[in-house]
Amino acid sequence: MNPNTSSSSPLASSSTSGSSSWFSGIVRGRKSNSSTMAIKSAVTGGGGGTVGPINRKNQFRGIMFKYGSKPVQVAFKTGDYKQQVVFIGGLTDGFLATDYLEPLAIALDKEKWSLVQFLLSSSYSGYGISSLKEDASELDQLINYLINKEDSEGVVLLGHSTGCQDIVHYMRTNAACSRAVRAAILQAPVSDREFRATLPETAGMIDLASKLIAEGRGSDLMPREANPDTPITAYRFHSLCAYMGDDDMFSSDLSDDQLKQRLGHMCNTPSQVIFSMADELCRALGGAEKVEIEWGNHSLSNRTDEAVQAIMQFLKSGGPNGWDDPWT
């Protein structure tokens, strides 16, 4: 049970105040779509027995759908359940970003949870011209879709690498749909700034980015040598590389006060941190559960079983029976 969502909390009072609750403002008559239901019936084998979420290695079985108006806003869901784990990848990631997603989909299906993978404007090579603000807006659209079209009873956000920044930023926005977030899992939150600081060109490029931003040209592209892999704006480069930039949330040289300033709002969200920096991060998150997986690499591709075990233990310990239903 989440102590921060007790009967006296704003969440509980707002969701039990009758037909004028915030949730009724989001939902606009969930109508069954015959074509969608036909697809779901085919995936689950009609009225017969269900089929697992994995066909064979690297072949997921599920439903692909559009969750927003942009061409890139596509999502893929395995399992047809009312609780979803939403995976948010890091820089350059897209579908099937980490090896543990396959066994995780199987484990979630057994516990009647769906796994949702989705594309953002920042997916693959798009991160350089995007931002945490845009990611948060698109994540909110996805959760809105799950509420309205899939009758969601709550989601758990699972971030990998820079996807962890997306979760922290999204929860700070306090968007209406963020109330559907039952918990957050941060897998390998990293400091892009500390890595970039090891590159000789970074300091000069930060100065250039700062100058462009000061001139109101934050959306201008940086020189190619700033980020050879993909075009990047002055704002995004500064966000990722500068001290206390918008993306600078997990650096090891941040003080406890700075971490609390950036992460403290997460104290109301049950959280788990997997394979990350030292204990100060968990304290700043309000006492998050910490899991260290020995010898695990950044994506835990060499420790997929341990990764899935940690995630599932967290889910089982908190929900669906332990966490408060976000709607009631």
C-alpha cells in the first residue's frame, strides 16, 4: 500500500468526489471498436485459450496502435490486460531496446500485466532535436490513450538510461494522466554530462550552446563535431552536457540538496532503482528500493533473468493488490 495515497490524500478525495472527478474529464465515453476487438480476438485466440506474448526469439505477439497524431507516435502492446508496464528507452532507443524485454513480456503476461513499448519524437536519431518537455507531452498522450481506449487501471513506468529522466520530468509536470502512474522503475539512470565531460570538445561546445541560448537561438543546430551521430540543437546539447542542465539529474557530483531539488517530487511515487549510482539517489527519491545486479552491464543484456526477477518482485510487492487503485 502506498502511504502517500491514503484516504486523506488529494488523490483519494478527488477521485471519490462523484461524477465531477478529474477522471471523468479525461474519459469521453469508451466505445467498443469492432475492428479493434477483432484484432484482439485474433491475438488472444478468440474465445479459446490465450496465446503467449512471444512467438519465438525476437518475435513479439501483440497489437500495434497509434496513440497520437504524429507519424512517429506508434506503440506496441503485448497482452490484453488493464494494467500496463510502459517501457521508456534511452538515447537512440526504439522498439526492442533491451534484451530483458522479451522475458519480461512473458513474466508480465503470467501476472496479467501488459508490456507497452512506444516510439517518441526523440526515438532513434530524433533525440537531438527533441526535449524532455516534448517526451513528457507524448508520454501523457500515450497514457491518455491507455485510459480511454484500453480501460487502463494504472501503469508502471519503466525507464532505461535516459528514459529515467523522462519519468522524473513527466512526474514533475503533474499532468492529469500522471495520476495513473502507480510506480516508477529506473533502470540504469546515468549522467550524460559526466560521460560527455571526458570528450575534449565538450567544454568549448557548451560555451557555444550557452551563447546561442542567450541569444534566443536555442533551437539552432550545433556544429557536427558537437554530436557526430545525429543533429543536435543548442538547447538539447546544453541540457545533456552542462552542469545542472535539464537532463542533469543523476550526476555523482550533485549534492544531496541538488538531488532532492531535482528528484524530491518522486517521493509520492513508489520507486525502484536498478543498477545505478550510490544510495544518495534513492534517498533523494524519498526512499526508493535499490537493486544492485552484480556484473550487470548498462542494459543488463548479460543479466536478463536477474533484471526480470527484480522488476517482477517489485510489481508483486506493490500491486495490483497492494497499491491503491488510482481511479477509486
